[in-house]
Amino acid sequence: MRHRELAVTGAFAFEPDVYPDRRGSFASPYQESAFAAAVGRPLFTVAQASRNVSRRGVVRGVHYTLVPPGTAKYVFCAGGRALDMVVDLRAGSPTFGRWDAVELTAGNGRAVYLPPGAGHAFAALEDDTVMCYLLSSEYRAADDLTLSVLDEDLALPLPAGETPLLSERDAAAPTLAEAAALGLLPRYAPATAPSAAPR
């Protein structure tokens, strides 16, 4: 499995070997040794596994949790195709305001790790796109916040020529500047960075 650090501090993309044959293909989107080599520790204890199914044109996010406690995510695509986006919303982070994007498909087996406090969004590029999440904490509505994926200052790479299909909550979300003014951004904690993670 190959990995690369993304433009957001502490976020990584992983790409496994894919083994095709006449029946289909096999891949392992998560391998502990590869994750530990990249991030500096094994994957968090999984408190919840979730998935969603989206039609083409759906954009979900930018979703995030406050730090502390924060929620780390390990995300992969089990069906269809998505453009997965990681956004650094952590006040005080060396990469604050930056984003990176990775195309995830069922065929390429790629996965993305998001440290606590990083924002997450994706655009479904095909009908019946299935996104799967391993989460370090269970979902609590009070801890789950959203930021506008349409924020012009962020300039996320949304598919051109399409009007994103958003939830009412995501459509009404504040911009990064508005969230900062309201005190709604997570704080960067060096403990969430790979070099300072507990082993």
C-alpha cells in the first residue's frame, strides 16, 4: 500500500494494490502497518462505522467536529466514484484554510485519513456512489458542525457545470470567515499531528 501526505497537516491518502481477475477484483482499503508507517501510530479504536449512498451531483459537507474531543475519520468508496475533499479548519494549524482532494472509486480502493478537526466534503461523480467511514467516536448531533462547501474563499474543486445538490443544513452553513467570527472553528492541537500522536 502506498501513501502520501495531503496538503492538510496530519491528513493522508492511501492507495492499495488492486488484484483483478475474471471474477472482478480484490483490494484492501486499510492495512494497519501502512497506516502506522504513515501516521505514526495504528488506526484509532473504531467507535462507529457508517456509510451513505448518493446520486450524481450530491455534495456533502464540509462537515467537522470541534477539538477537543474531535473525531478522526478513515474514508473510502465502496461503489461509484467521488471527489473527496479535506479542508483544514483548525485555527492555529500551519495549513489553516488549505484543502486537498482525492478521487475515490470502488476500483482504485483509495482511502483518506482525516485527523480530528479537519473538515470533510465529497462530491458524488456517479449515481449510487457509496462512501464508507470508520470513525473514532460515535455520532452526536451537538458535536457535528458544517461549513459552506460553496465558500468562495475556500474555492473547493467542485465539478464544473453542475449545480450541487445539498442538504438544507449544508446549504445554510456559514462560510469559513463567518464560522471563525462566531467562534465555531476547532483549535489545532499538535497532539492531532502525526509526530505527536500517542503510540
